[in-house]
Amino acid sequence: MNSTVTIRELKRDKCNFVLRGVNLGFANSFRRTMMADIPTVAIDLVEFESNTTVLPDEFIAHRLGMIPLVSTNCDESMKYTRECDCVEGCSLCMIELRIDFRCDRPGTTMNITSNHLEIRPMPDNWGPGNTGEELAKRTPEFGIPVSKSKDFSGFPILIASLRKGQELKVRCYAKKGIAKDHAKWSPCTAVGFEYDPYNKLRHTSYWFETDKAAEWPLSPNAAEEDAPLDDEPFDYDAEPDRFYYNVETDGSLTAKEVVLKALADMRSRAATIVFNIDNPPTSDAMDISEAPMAQMPLPTRAANGSYASPSTGWGTSPNGSGSGTGGQGTGWASPNVTAAGGWAV
Ligand SMILES: [Zn+2]
């Protein structure tokens, strides 16, 4: 059976779809890739010039790090700082944002929000060999807080409240990263995932007090499948074949971009494995950075709203599976005082 995707709802920051024709392992990998492997840009270093608010520096630095920034096409339009050959940050690998705010209004407080973050140009001091092609792939809004985007409808994020005489003056440096390093880089606020809503496969057991049906109501996804009969025998060979996703993003990327980038990322990793099997490394250290780019086409959308999977063979990839340092889950990074007196968020 060919794999298909049926879109049930698509908005800028939400995508609800059904995936069929894949196994459970692939479906779960897809979910995890969307949550943790799609790069975005987020504030990672904050230098305080003045902070006379009631909040300590670390507190404000952490809040700034969690503010979603517009990250459209981030995987191609920005370099990781660890891969950039500049010395102290450049326009290819960092974005500088500043807050310079003082409350002079007597008798009331004033709020500093994400809308007070202003982008300042970074120097183009790239290392030799860089052409700056990443800059040409950025959208005009790249790096600004999502709350300042023209598509945003809602309230900006509160950073601190100031009373008369208090001020906050900081320089923030945003970097590209993935959520395996820190949760602030995840484009997703939630990825709902379900299969087998009737629990025909008995992959789970429901704890209940008196009435299982009343205490565990069926999810809306149950309408997509046939209810089991009362005397239906258990099928030991059955496997899940429909997976229900509900992807919600924080606005840094659109839901559509998260889904398509995740598929491309998984394809690239698989292609790297194939490439290295076909071209075994001669030394003990396997260098995946020289594999050519995967050339498989992305899924194409049919008239009925479904996505058909490409039928061509595997391509190969240069960036492959080498993403992230991994291993830290979504835990909090400890703040570290830097030589410049700032806080690593
Ligand atoms: Zn750089």
C-alpha cells in the first residue's frame, strides 16, 4: 500500500492530518522529528547593560530565550555558530536584538513585551569562502519576534513590568538550534498523536473504577474507523495502519513547513545511511559530511487533498544525520556567565 496523507485541517499554525501506509516505527519517528529536529532561531545569549527591574538577570534571560522568533526556512538561511568560521559571531550565524526601555511614567507600571525587541544589524565579518548566500534565502521578517509578524493576531509576550525610574537595557544574540539541545528551539507547542482509537490492538490497558466506556470516552478519531464487534476475536497479526496527527506550532514556523521539513529531514537521514552502506568509510571515523545532497522529490499533493509518497529511489545527503549534539532531551540548560558578563540562556 502506498503511503498517503489526508489533510483534515490546515491553518498557519495548525495542521491536522491522517497518515496511512507506514508502520508504527516510522510514524513515531515522524512525530519526534517534527518536535525535536527542525531548526529554528532563538535567543541564546543575553548581555545586560542595565537591569533595575525587580527580576534578576537570569530570570529575564530565560524569558527572552523562550520567545518565539520568526524562523522561516531557517535550515537553509542561517548557519549554526559551531559550523561558522567567524570569530565572534556574524550575520550568517547570529541575530542581534536589543531592548532599551525606561519607565518615566509616575503612578503606574509599564510593561516590556516581546514587541520591544528590535533587530540590529550584525557585522558581515564572514570567514573566507563564505558568499553570504544564506542571507538571500531569508524573508524580510526573519528573526523578529512572532508577535511583531504581520500574520500574528494575539497579544505580545510580557517580559517584565517596570515602575517609575526602573529600566532594562540588554543585548540579545539569537542563534540557530534544534530542540534536542534545548526546548526553546522547538517549533511545535504540541504534536498530538494517536492510532487505534478503539484499542483493538490492545497496545494499552485502561484503568477504570466502574464503567470503562464512560470513564474513557472515544476520541473524535474513532469516527474514521469501524467499531469492533462485541464477540470479535483478537487478531494477533494486526498492525496499526492509520495515524492521527495534530501539529501545533508557536508561530516560528508554519505547521506546513514543520511537516514538510520533517519529512525532508528523515529522507536525508535514511539517504545518508544508504550512502554509507554503499560507500563504507576507510577509517574508523565515519564522515557523513561529504555525502551528496538527497535528490528525492517531496510528496506531491493530489486533487483529493491527499499526499502521495514519491516512488523514486533514495538520494544522498550532505547534512544527513549529523544534526545536534543530542542526548540532553528537552531539559533546561544551566545558565553560564560568559566572559562578556552575559547569560547563556
Ligand atoms: Zn558566523
